[in-house]
Amino acid sequence: MSIQPDILRQAFPILGRQVNNQPLVYLDNAATTHKPTAVIDRLRQYYESENSNIHRAAHLLSQQATEAHEQARSSVQSFINARQQHEVIFTRGTTEALNLVAFSFCKKFVRAGDEILISAMEHHSNIVPWQIACQEHQAVLKIIPMNEKGDLQMDEYRDMLGSKTRLVSVTHVSNALGTINPVKEIIDLAHQQNVPVLIDGAQAVPHMPVDVQDLDCDFYCFSGHKMYGPMGVGILYGKEEWLAKMPPYQSGGEMIKEVSFRKTTYNELPFKFEAGTPNVADILGMEAAIRFIRELGYAPVAEHENDLLQYAIENLKKLDNVRFIGTPAKRAGVVSFIFNDIHPYDTGTILDKMGIAVRTGHHCAQPIMDFYQVPGTVRISLAVYNTRQEIDVLINALKTVREMFG
Ligand code: C6P
């Protein structure tokens, strides 16, 4: 069944509101997507009738909340086709998942002179944790270059892999360019040298199915709020063989087996990496978001979003004076551009006055802006509820922006 946005939109209450006295046109989905009623209702239901701390008490509410929490883990496991349930760790989001691996993996496996590879198109969350870890362990952070189109230079990558490489960490889809990276090839090449690979899937999971066993990635992470789920929850998938050897990231309740003032032993996976009370309600909300995506089906989602993407690019081109930032071979959900040499912030502010939400600036990817020597871009990012008509509104609004700036 193909997507029928007019019907689908009714499931998202916020899409009915006005912004600056105009119907909301929301094209900032890479920052966060809106939430369908099924997700909002799940949060309400949890707090109205299920709320309890988990893994801690003998009483019924706690038992039920614990079961629901672990059932959600199982839903995530099947969503990404992880081999084992305990390879799924709940985090606050992609950022925390990346910090967890950077801290814990590097503490165990990285020594002075070792190398970590990331790419030229990473979000700050997949740069700074590695910079800190490399500083801590006197390791070297190396950057896989990209070309003018915004595609990674795979030959260079192949040459960079070597006996000193301890880990590769790259994004599946660039949040600023939309590039879909050839992650399977990236992983295969690294594995030929016995190097593990982390994939930042924050911008992939909303748009395409992810099968971590098929990819054979060693770690994969994503956020609930970019895939129609709540904020404050995300996933780190890790192969057991790595997670079992890695030390805890944070410490406190839940991650321990036994504590005495003399010695503490740690809990088994996944709890070793889940210190403190988890965000149960939002985890259940994320499970509802997974259900929502599965019911839609990725094939119709991709078909609809690709249609919008091509339609947007085609019509932006007709405007003239649109400088596209990134023209990657394969793209998902994102178009970045500069319009008529107008500062992106000014374009974004005027669009907002017309009810259109886009993101402007560096998109937490400053090295990409440096590469293209621009202060920032206007970024439109799509979700399944967007329509061609909304793209028309955007294009007309850009014409007004052009008139205002002469
Ligand atoms: N990008 C954007 O507007 P968190 O904030 O932890 O949920 O996700 C961080 C993150 C990591 N990797 C990629 C590729 C991302 O796109 C993001 C978040 C948002 O592009 C907010 S800066």
C-alpha cells in the first residue's frame, strides 16, 4: 500500500496547528520528527496505569513494568535483527551511545599510537567523543575524506586502514548532506583487517530498514525521537563479543551484581551498561514508534520520501541561484542549500514567518561547512507525513524571500 499522507497526517496532532498564523509546514525532521497519537497514548497509558520502577520490587506494578521494558528490548532486537536481546542497550540517544563506546571501548582496547577512523561528514556527536578518547589514550584520530559531491573517498579509506586502526566510526546517512554511505562495504573492508566498525544510524533508521546481522556491524546506534518516538531514549546495539569485554560506562544501581566497600562485581549484559533508573515510559513510547513504522512498511515510506526528495530538488533547481551543498550519489531525506547568496539564517527566519520550519546553520556538522566554505546551509529534511503541496509552499515562499532581498 502506498502512503496516503492526507490520511496519515491525521495521526499527528501537531500537524494541525498554525505557526505565525499559517498552517505549519514542518521540514525539520532530521532534527526531530513529530509523534503519532499511538506514541503519545503509550506514554499516557504508562503513567496513568503502569508507572513503577523496574527490576527492583516484588510488587505487581514493578513486575509488569519490568516485563514491558524487556518486551520493548525484544521489539528493538527484532526491529534491527540483532542476534541476541542482550546486545540491545537502552541509552538517552545516539549521542550517549557514541559516548559510551568511545569511553568504554577505548579504555579497554586503545593505546598510545593507535588510530581511530571517522569520516569527514560526521555529526559533532561522532567527532568529539573520539577526540576526547584519543586525547586520553594518546591515540590518533584520522578522517576519511569526502569529495565535492559529498561522497566518501573509498580508495583513500581503503589505504587508511592498517595495523594501527582500532575502530572505524561512520554515519550511515549524513544529517547535513543526506549522503547514504556504503556502510556494508565500509564494514567489509575494515573486517578484512580485523577492525570493528560502529555505524551512527540516527538519520538512517527513520528511512530504511536496518539489519545489523546483514551489515555485520559491530556497533549501531540511533535515537527514538528521529523515528517518530519520544526524546530521551536511544539504542546502542553491540555485538556480544565486544560488549562483554568492555568496562562499564556509568556506575550505580542496576549495573552491579554485588557491592561491598571492598569490591564490586558488575551485572551481566545488557544491564552492565544501564546504570540507574531507565526511561521506561519513553522506551515504551519508542516501541510504539517501531510498531508505527512497521505497520507503514519501509518500502512505501521510501517510495513516498524519494518522490518528495526528487520533487523538491527538481523545483529548487527551477528557482535558479540555488547552490546545493552536497549532491551525493545516494541520498535520503535531506537537501541542503544556499539561496541567492542570502545568509541561511535570514532565509530560515523569513520562512518561519510563513509557517515553514527548516533548520539553518551548521547542523552540528561544522567540519562539513568548513569543507564547502560556507557559514551554514538551509536544510530541508523530510518525513513520511510531508506532501508535495508542502514543497510547493516552500518554493513559493522562497520566491518571496528572493523578492524581499531584491
Ligand atoms: N542531528 C540534526 O538536526 P541525538 O541528539 O543524540 O538524538 O543525535 C545526535 C546525532 C548523531 N548523529 C547524527 C547523524 C545526527 O543527525 C544526530 C542529530 C540533529 O541534524 C540534531 S543536531
